[in-house]
Amino acid sequence: MDARAAIVTGASSGIGLAVARMLGEQGYAVTLAGRRPDKLDAAYEQLRGDGLDVQPIVADVGDEDDVVRCVAAHREAYGRLDVLVNNAGVGIGESIGELRTKALDIQLATNLRSIMLFYRESLAMLTAAAAEHRNALVVNTASIAGKQGQAWLSVYSATKSGVVGFTQAMNRELGGLGIKSTALCPGFVDTPMTDFVKERVPPEAMIQTSDVVASVRMLLALTPGCVIGEIIFERPAGDGSLG
Ligand SMILES: NC(=O)c1ccc[n+]([C@@H]2O[C@H](COP(=O)([O-])OP(=O)(O)OC[C@H]3O[C@@H](n4cnc5c(N)ncnc54)[C@H](OP(=O)(O)O)[C@@H]3O)[C@@H](O)[C@H]2O)c1
């Protein structure tokens, strides 16, 4: 493969770390974006120690300046962008009557607004890559909660539903350029995000990060004439709910 490059947000943990590793192993140079420096550094050391070409960029994706800086740092280091994985996200459970405006704003900014900003900032590089191979890929980590709103996770559900809608719009707006977008919609995945529920739902009964990695690997293998706009991952009990 010719040199290719990717950005993965929320790359310091869980799904993002697993996808970043897979991309690195497939020969992509990968910018790892994450919020907490120590955690990001640990992920970076792990991947670099395994011989992968990665760079860590500490960035709060909810902050516009950080998004701009992150994409600029990627451009500076690698000069191209073939795959963008908008994966950073946060879920804050609370009832609508108790809704804290700060929690609302954090989820909107981290889960939804950031994705729009990353597209805007990355568009020139994605367009250039797509002109080369018509297979630029943007993967947006939504959630099954974006397909079926969840009680006490209403704001989270709304942001993820927004991610699904925005992904559809991007396919209509950018598909002709050769830039494909996919929304991933998993139920419970065994990552630190689901630690709160592991007494009730054992980790081994959850979707694994390897399942999500397998889906992204499949997306990378598609020919230019095929786009998969959305992938829903359910647990076999299968009523579509998170639990
Ligand atoms: N696990 C599930 O069951 C599940 C199901 C459906 C969808 N998802 C989605 O999958 C994505 C990844 O979650 P995960 O399960 O892998 O959880 P995770 O292990 O907690 O990872 C979340 C990642 O996002 C980063 N992050 C959070 N806020 C950020 C911000 N403002 N700026 C930059 N990075 C930020 C975290 O870094 P810091 O720790 O430093 O903040 C971490 O690297 C999220 O979008 C989540 O909503 C998860």
C-alpha cells in the first residue's frame, strides 16, 4: 500500500485505541487524539512500542481551537488524510428533570459538534485523498442509542441520533467526491465506558472492540462503488436496547 494516514479521536482507550492499532498495523500513519494527556501518552507508548507510526495530540474535541490544532498537526506531520475516525464521546446519565446545562453542553460539543468541525477542517485533505483513490473514509462512532432513544440517556441519545443524521447528509454531500461516511451504532461494548453496568451485564456478554475493528477493516476493503452508511451492532438478546 502507498503511504496512507488517519486521524482517530478518542484514541487513548476502548474502541478508538483498538481501531487506531488496527490502522497502524495496516500501515497507516495515525494521529491519536485524546483529552487526558497521561492516558493518551500511555496509548501512544504502547502503539509506538509495537513499531507503529503514530503521533499523540492532546485535544479536547469539544474545543474548536483544539480541533483546528489537531488537524493542522496531522497535516504538518503526515501531509494527507485517507481515514478520519470521529470516535471521541461521552455519556452522562441523568433524568430530564435533573438535567444540568453543563452536562448537556459537554455531550453536544464532544459527541456531535466536534464531528462537524473535524469534517470541515479535514475536508481539503480528504478531498485530495479521494481524488487519488476514491476511497476516503470517515467513520463516526454513534450508538444504538442514536437509533432508539434511551431513558436517562436522552441527551446522549439525541447527540448520537444527530451523528447518524449528519453521516447520512455527508454521504449525500461528499459521496460524489469519493468521500464515504459510516455511522457505527453499537450496543454495549466492553470498554471503560460500560464499567458502570458490568455487574449487571458481564463484559464477555458485550460486543467486543474486536467486533468494531472487524467492521472498520471491512469498510476499508470496500470498492469505490460501495458505501455502507450505517452499521448496527446488537447483542444477541437483540431488542435494540443498550442493556
Ligand atoms: N462502550 C459502549 O458501550 C459504546 C456503545 C455505543 C457507542 N459508544 C461510543 O464509542 C465511542 C468510544 O467510546 P468507548 O466505549 O471506547 O469509551 P472509552 O474507553 O471511555 O473511550 C472514550 C475515548 O474518548 C475520549 N474522549 C472523551 N471526551 C473527549 C474529549 N472531549 N476530547 C477528546 N477525547 C475525548 C477519551 O479520552 P479521555 O478519557 O482522556 O477523555 C477516550 O479516549 C464513544 O463515542 C461512545 O459514545 C460506546
